[in-house]
Amino acid sequence: MKKTLLIVAILLIAAVTLSTFLLYKLYMAPEEGGLKEGPITVVDCKGVKVTLQAPAKTVVSLSSGMTELIYALGCGDRIIGRDSYSVFPPDVLNKPVVAPHSYHPPLEKILELKPDLLVSNTNLVYDENETRKTLEAAGIAVYVDETSTPDRVKICIANLGVLLGVEDRAQEIISFIESYEHIVQDRVKDLKESEKPRVYLELFREWNTVAKGSVGHKLLEFVGGSNIAADLPTPYPIVSPEFVAEKNPEIIIRMKMSEDPDYPLLRQQIMNRTALMGVDAVKNGKVYIYDPELMQGVRYPAGILCWAKWIHPNLFEDIDPEAVHKELSLKFFGLELEGVYAYP
């Protein structure tokens, strides 16, 4: 009888010990290690499920925006190949270029590197997913997304956080972005239509603007501007000089490309256009130039603050977009801000 009780006691102790261990593994181990065991799955912007058996240790990036995000997530050391447009932060220049861009990339180098994960913008899947299928058949997970679209950037950050096993860092970045989105929205949400200045947004060539259905239009709405081309039938129309003159914008915002002249000269060229000399924006000196890098990824808060302050200087008098840009550059990239990204 005593022997039987002893055996039962030993079995009970063993059962309790095993249960405690299993509960510890279930609830505590993922937190301590920071990496969850078992398959992880996210859905990219094309609606494709992307699955890894464990967080990616090696990555090839064919998207400059996602390259920046991977560095901001503290995982830049995992990048083993990049496209030629991925040049920020400077450390990425030490990584080999495996493709000039994401459109029809040569696959030999990528297949040779065999990363756990390849990330790209939507140009990669132009060919009905043939490139994607080739990579996936070789055992390379492919994640496709856009970092210059406000609707996607936070989703992209969250998904990369999962794929890289750094969800906490991803949430930190998302919270940073949302804090400035809330500042903008809180100050413009109650504006009447009559209180929203007329804005002409020009992209990378003369008279190329934005209408409903475009990213630029959404951003103008978000910061409390009234887009003069909102109702045109295509998202990225080419308008006539006469159209802009007739709409008489109060604010002109122009995207600066690398091949454009420097900021002051580009601004002066716009103000010297015959069709624009009589519009309110030129007469009042409200012509502004920005680097498109300000409107993507982690740097997006600095961009929307620039636009918001240009359009509503009185509402954002206390906001310094350059200071925010400096803060995020140091916080997420460990870099002191250099260069000009918005003018004047």
C-alpha cells in the first residue's frame, strides 16, 4: 500500500512539473527569445499569403522603401543583397547590388544567394507572378508591398516585424508615425471646405498632377488642402497651364527629382512660368519644393508635417518638421540628418 502511494505521489509530482514547464514554454519562451516558434504568415498588398517557418535571417530587398524599414527595424545586418535604388541608410551601400530595380530583375544572383526572404514593390509582379513563382519554387519567400502609400505603410511595417521576428520594434515605429498623424488630424478635422486652401501639387514633370484615386490626392486631403485637380477623370493627369491659372491655386507644392536643378533654382523656374505669374501662390511666395523620400516609410511623418505647415501655417506654427526629421533619423537609423529635403 505504501509503495503504491509512493508511486502515485511521484507520478503527480512529475505531472505537475511537466505542466509547469509546458506553460512556461507556451507563455514565457516567446517573450524571452523574441522569436516565436512554428510557421509565421502575413498577407502582402497583392493578397498573397507569405509563410516562413521561422523569422528570416537573410533578406534580399528590391525596394528602397523596405530597405529603409528593415534598417529602422534594427535588421539591416540581415540584408545580403539589394537593388541599385536602395542607397539609404549609407550602410546599405556595403551590400551587393543583385538587380538594378524590381522590374524584371535578373534572378541568377538572387537564386545563388538563396535568401530566406525577398521583399519588393509591386513592379516585381508585373509578369503575372512568373518571377515570384520562380523564386518561391527555389524556396525563397516573396513579400510584395508599397511604402509610399499611407494606407499600406503601417501594414507593411507590421508585416515586416512579423517576418523578421521584431514585432515590438515594429509597433514602436507605428506608434511614432501615428502620434504625428493624430497631431495633423486633430488640427484639420473640423475645417470647413472654405477654410482649405486651393493646392496645385506637381509631380516629377511640368503640369503632371494628381486627382482622386492617387496617393497625392489622399495626402492633400489628409493635411487639409483642397486639390484643384481632384475631379479630373484619371488619377495622374497632365493638365494645361491654362487649367492651373484658371483654378488660381493658393499653394503650389512640387516634387523634386534628382535630375532637377537645386531647390532655389527649381522654385524660381516654377514662379517664372508665364501661366503662373498671376496666381495667388506665386504672388504670395507660397511655392514649395519637397524630396519624395519624405513621403515614404519611416520618414513619412516629416513629410506630412511639411505639407500641413505649408498649407496651414497658423495651425502648425509650433511644429518644426525638420526637428521631427532629425529626431526620427537619429532614433531609427542612428544618423544625424544631413542635406535638404524641403524648401523653403
